[in-house]
Amino acid sequence: MSADSKKNCEGETRRGFMQMFAASLGVFGGAMAAWPLVNSLNPAKDTMALSSVEVDIADIPVGSSKTIMWRGKPVFIRHRTEKEISMANAVDVKSLTDKQSDDERVQRPEWLVAVGVCTHLGCIPQGQKPTENRGEYGGWFCSCHGSEYDTSGRIRKGPAPKNLVVPPYKFVSDTTIKIG
């Protein structure tokens, strides 16, 4: 092999190495620049810390409600009266926009647990306090656009397309609910 062809082979090898090194460095730099963007799409640490919450319901008298925060959203817990339970069960499911029976929405008839966010535009409906407007159906009333929910959190009137969402929950004991 002549000196010129040996020099030419070394140059091509060195050039190939430098191109591969530059490309690898570019890919690594791009990944490092994209990492903060991708990481920002993850839920915040305070939200993840609240992925499940235990709630003491012993202090909620019959006919009253309690609002707690779960995953950054209000959750309504209502200790329903016999009248509210019978009103919820008396509804013809076929007449509802979002067809769900009361039995599908509760684990125990006296307790309703629902995310307190209107399914129309994300407002917080009124009706947690006894002095607030609960609408024609005795549940919750979203004054922003007039959506009315019954005592089972089902949409009965107004522009909301769905019932109030029932979060995953279970009774840990007779006086404690774990949400999430």
C-alpha cells in the first residue's frame, strides 16, 4: 500500500469517526434540551401526593355535605336523607340525558361521592351549603349556565352533557372513605 493511499484511508476513517461523534453529540444535546419539556407534562408533585386521600365522614350529619380536595378538584361528599335517596330512586332512568341509576352511582345509599365540577364548562356547582341554591331537583345548581343536578349528581336540566363524575372510592371503615 502506498503512502498516499494509506493517508487517504486514515482520513476517511477519521472523517467517519468525527461525523459519527458529531451526530451522537447532536442527538444527546437534543435529548437533553427536550427533557424539561417532556418532564413538564408529568403531574405536579403535590397532585401526585394527593392521588388518594382518606376522609373521615363521621362528622357529616345526615342532610349535610363536605367538600374535600382530591387531585386538585373538589369532591362533594353528601350524607343523604331518606327523602333524597327516595327522590334519586324515583327517577325514570330512561328520561335522563346520561342514563345511570342511583345504584350505579353509590356504594351505600346514604352516601354520595362525586367530583364537584360541572361537566359543561368546569364550573363548581352550588349546593354544598344548606343556604345555597340546589336547583329544582335538590342536588346542585351551576349558576354559570343553568345546569341542574339531582340528589344523585345526575344532570337533569341545562347544557351539561354528563352526570357529575363519581371518583374511584371505597369504604375503609364505617366512618372512613378512601378516594383514589
